[in-house]
Amino acid sequence: MNPGKFYNTLILVLLFLCTLNYAQNTNEKLVLNEDPAKGTEWGYYPGEGLESKVNPPAFTWRPQEGIIKWEIECSSGSDTKSIYYSINNLEFNVHCPSHTFTPGTYTWHYRGTDANGNKTNWSVARTFTIPKSAVEMPLPTREELMSRIPKTHPRLFMRPEMLEQMKQDAQGKYKDKYDKLVEQCEALLKNPPPTAEPQKYPDTMKRYGYDWTVLWWGNRVYTIKALDAAATLAFTHLLGAKEEYGALAKKILLDCAKWDPNGSTDYRYNDEAGMPYTYYFSRAYTFAYDLLTEEERQLCRNVAQIRGKKMYEHLCPRQLWNSYVSHNARAWHFLGEMAIAFMGEVEGAEDWLWFAMNVTFTEYPVWSDDDGGWHEGFSYWHSYLGRFRFWTYAVRSAMDINLYKKPYFKDAAGYYAMYMMPPGRDLAEFGDGSVRIKETNIVPLFGEGTFLREQSVNSVPLMSRLAAESGNGYWQWYVDQMGGSVEDPGYLGFTQPLPEKPKPIEPVSLPTSHLFKGIGVAALNSNILNAANDVQILFKSSPMGTQSHGIESNNTFALWTLGQRMLIRTGHYYMYGSPHHADWVWDTKSQNNITVNGKGQVKHSPFSKGEITAFKTTQYIDAVTGEAGDAYRIEKDGVEQKLLNRYTRTILFVKPELVIVYDRLNAKQPSTFEYHLHAMNKFDIGGQQSIKALAGDVVCDINMLTPVNLKLEQTDQYDPNPWEQIKERDWHLTATTDTLSSTEFVTLYRLHKTSQLVPGKAELKKGNGGYTLTADISDGKVIALLPLNNESVLSTNGLESKGEIIIQLRNKNNEVVETLNVDK
């Protein structure tokens, strides 16, 4: 055969096969991945049956590899026939419409398109409602948003057309603020911050060791000092102050612009330095813009292009679905600031801003829902939202959008501080960083020589803003108890003064206790007016699990009494993920909780979930129940095994004197159960029904009524201990059962001043269906029916239960004050 003809024939055959394969591929059905959200994934919204608190709703769904465009259809009514709203060619797996919907019932679905134009099947339809009360918050179109941003500078926290009025205000109504800015600038002229590029980690340096930690955080502090100084100097110069301020601002900015964008302050190398570099550099640039030559501006733009692109590629589209990553969940709005500052000057800035606005409108805040709260705890709540304030200011000034209209900020956020940290509270409890003490902060966190105690007063700057923006009088009352409203410092306070504060309202008409259901935390208080008069039980059983900085195991509780830490969450947070942090602080044994055969819940995981199944609060009695059985899992021979069928913990709080904790556990196989309690001081142990915990002038009498024959041990050592520089220790009590298939713990905690005598009599009787408890208190007695399960029948003293926990309070005359059915 002629070789030429052979090769020609072969080529034709190959072309035919390729064409056939392409035709087959293009005719293949493109199947939509509709797996439920799990782990750190955000989820499908609006979900089936949801009542949207915003109008229009924010739509989110699972992204899918190979899909490059999306489309949505939203129909009025309960099916997909009458299309009310539709849009296609969406680049993200999220969408917020640019106009409001008519209140009513809607059904939506979505589908995707690949690069070849193939479409998936439509998703399952989800029906939701928009009430008339929903807050109107449409997201303007991309084109509209970009058109609102000033074309000249300054354009962060202010607009160019505002400058002349601000100059007048600097000599008029804001003269005091201006004088403080000048004072700062004079200090900077005398002692300018260093601007040499920070050091990278030496190859010989042990990661997460003490020296590494000092350099890691030190580079953050160093970066902020330099670039915030530049921003302050440049802004003050804008108001008509000394030329020397502008000259120094320019020098610092350009010195920092010469730092290697892939070096020690690179976002991917050290994000704690890279994130503040991003936003402080952007502020300094926009405030100093008119002082820069075109060549100098281009130098800054080149820096922004490299740093911004790297952040964007890391965050987008990741943050729109894998949302529960702590640093990512704040980095995106720092990128948003850079986008505004360099809009129209740096390639990609429009994309960065559009991404940031989609995050803002479709998922923020990620660590809570509209009930309020913050999964990562009080420390991260005021820290992260404190920095989110920067973004609210930037968005309002650049695009005329008020983010404080979001239901979380308008209706809920401030109650987290009020209920978790009543006025005068010294130290928080739940979440990383909430119980910092001086020894823990051997690496300074907020500047050299400083350390942070998480006190209620730390929330005042954020709460001042939340109260003023929302008009919430209760939140303003909270602020006023700790010295009154506080303006932002420096240029933020000058450009973004607080709105008129609302009239404070003392929260005497509010319940003293609150459930933050979305994060699975209940705060039971006897008094939210003053921490010194409050008995508080914090309880967690969370659908968000133990991920990120919300590390407490499910069914953990902590107890504060009259301003004293009584039964506590233990350990030290000086370096995230250090051996002590990972193997003690994250572990169930470090908390007031229960382990099984020495094993706790899955540590530090979104899959270690609990649930608060009941919550009641009244004037006299609070009750909360959590289920955490599924969180106890171990891996054996490569297979995950559950340890428990159930672990149900109910806390009954007869205010303010008596706490009853009722635990029901059922194991997969015979096991020992270890009941852990922790205190600041050594426990006084006279047997399992005579244990005392002391804190200051307050005592907690602990009576472990059942099971009997518990083995009691206590130690003041952690396992493992922290860095040797940290000498502080707590005390850890463990009460261990015999080997059992199931057990119940009934434990009483009586709270009082050391000088106060309180009744100690209590009687627990076990029947076929569970327990009946009678306990004396100062003003009467308490009767409780504690069933074993939902089918148990119990009765005593005229009370009857069919599987429900019932508690009754009687006065000294045996008259019924209150009866509470926890499970109805």
C-alpha cells in the first residue's frame, strides 16, 4: 500500500473517531451535583420553607467543576410554572437580585452550563416566603456599583467632594478630633515607625515555637505601625495640616511599597501581616494620592495588582461555598477595600469588588444566623466585627449602601454581648481567646507590652456603633453602663462619626436568658444588669460543631457566680494548634463535660455536631437540653465507629441558687464514663455528695447524687502542659463510673456566698421510668421528674410525666410558684 495513502486514510479515521467521540460527549446528559452541604460548606438558600428576612432573598447553591455559567428561575407560588424572576450567565454560585420582590410565596430552582454549552438538569425546587416585614436590601448590578465609586481620590471612608466640608469641620465641630490627629502626627514626626522590610522566618526556626510566634505576630504589629501611620499622616495633611505630615506619609508609603510582595508580608506566607498590609496600604495610597507622582502611583498600583490578585485567587470562588474558614471569612473585605482604592487603576479591581459585594449580600456573617451570636466566641465576635466596621464605612461612602440594615446588625448582634457578657464582666468563657490572662499572652497581641483580658468593656466600641446605627435602646443602655459611647479613633472617627445615639432602655422587661440557636449556645442568667449580681450558666450544643475558634465540645457548660469564674473551660491559647491547644484545649476532657473510656468528642471539626433540642426561660426557672451522642466517634482499623447511642444533657436553673444537671448516656458497648469538672482553685472533696468549689467569696456545693461509687481524682496539671513560660494552672476533677452500658448522672450545684447558709437537703428516688428529685432551697423546695426516655411514666407530689422533664418550684408554704415542662 502506498505510504501516503495509508497515512491519509489513518488521519481520516482518527478525525472520524474524534468527531464521533465529541458528538457522544456533547449528547451526554450533564448531571447537576445536588449533594447536601457538609463540613465547611455554606448551603442552599433560600432553603425549603424559609422565611426570608431580606428582600430580595440571597440565592446560593453548590458550585460544580466544569460549570462556567448559572441560571435561576424563581416563580410565584408553590411550583415553577409562573416565572416571576429569571437570570442567566451568572458567574458565581450565588446571586442577589438588583430589585425587590413583591412579598409572598416563591419557588426557585437553578441549573448550570458548561464550556460546550451543555446544560444540566434543573435542581430540586425550593419554596420560600418573603414577608412584608423583610428588609429591602437589593444588590445593585455590577455596572451600577462601579459607577458609584469616585473617579478621583480620596475614596475610602470619604469622597472627594466631602473634603472641603471636612476641612471646615476640622476647625469647627470636629476640632477636638482634628487636634488629636495632629497630636498623633507630631508624635510620628518625632519618632517615625521603622520601614525596613520585615524579616522572613529563618530556615532553622521551629514553626509554632516561641521565637517563630514572636516573629509571626511581630511582623503584623510592625506592618500596622508603619502603614497606619502613613494613612494617619496623609489624612491629617488632607485636612490642611503641615506639609511635613504629607512628606512623611509619602516616604513611609513608598518604603513599604518596595517590600517584596512575595516576601515576609505576603498574604499566603503570613496572612496576619498580609491582611493589614492590604487595607492600610490602600488607605495610605488614597489619602496620599495627590502627593504622589505618576511614577510613584504606578509603583503602588503594581504592588496592589500583585497582592490583590493573589488574595483574589485564593478567596474567589472558595469563600462563596467553603465559607467557614476563619481568616478567609475576614480577608475578603480587606480585599474589598483595596478594590475601591485602586478601582480603574489596577487590572482585576472590578472583579475583586464584585466578589466582595457578593459575599457581603449572600452569606455574611458566616459565624451566625439572624438570631445573633458568634460561633467563634466573644473575643472573635468583637474583633472580627470590629474590623468589619471598616468595610461598612467603605461601602457606605463609596457606594451609598448601608450594611447596618442587615437583620443581623439591625435586630440581633448586640444581644450577644448583653447576654454573654453582662456589664462589669471580667473574662469571657467560650471561644478561643476568651479567657486570656497575662501569662497566656507571653506574645503580645495588640502592641508591645500589652495584653488583653476579655472583659465586657472590650465590646463598647463595637456596641456603640451597633446601638447608634440600629437605634436599639437596650444596646445603648449596655454601652452606658461602661462609660458611654466611644467613637472610632483617628481618621475613622473623623470620617464616620456615630449617628445620634438612641435613648437608653434598661432591659428589665427582657428575659434574663437567651438562646442563640444558630450557633447552639444558651446563656442562662439570673441578672443581666450587672455581672457582680449574676449567676450565669453558658451551655453549648452546636450545629456548627467544634470547628475554627469555637472549640468547646457539645454539651459543655461553664458556670459563673456573682462575678466569679466558678466551673470553667480550661487551658491557654497562646498559639493556635500548638500541642497544648490541640491536645488539651480542644479536647472534651478540658471542659465541664463527659468522656467515654477516656475518649472525648471529635476535636476541632465541623462534623462534631450537637443540637439544642429544648430551651425554656421564665422569671424563676431556665431549662436547656442538648444532644451530643453523634459527636463521640473514633477511628479503628480505618473505620469510624460511634461510641454512643445518646448523650442527652439537661440543665435546670432555679434562679439564682440551684442548678440541676441531668445526663443520660447510652454506649455502643460497656464503657466507663468520666465526668469532668474544672475550677480555678483546688476542689474540697468530702465524697461525691460533698464537693466544694471556691472562687473569691463565693462557693459552689456539688452533690453527685447518682451514679454511686464514683472514683474521684483531681490534679492541677494539663495533659499536655503549655509552654514552660506559662506557670498558671487550673484544677481538674474527674469522677469515673464502673464499666456500664448506660448510665445517668444527676448532679446538684448550690451557689452562695461563703458567709451564707443555704439548705443542703436533697432526695433522689429511682423508679422504673426514671428519677424523682426533691431539693430544698432558701425560699422553698424544688421537685423534678427526670424520665429515662420519651416513653417513661413518672409521678410524684401531684406531678405526672409521660417522657417529659418537669420541674416545679414551691414556696415555703408549699404553694406552687411555677411548673415548667421542659419538653413541651
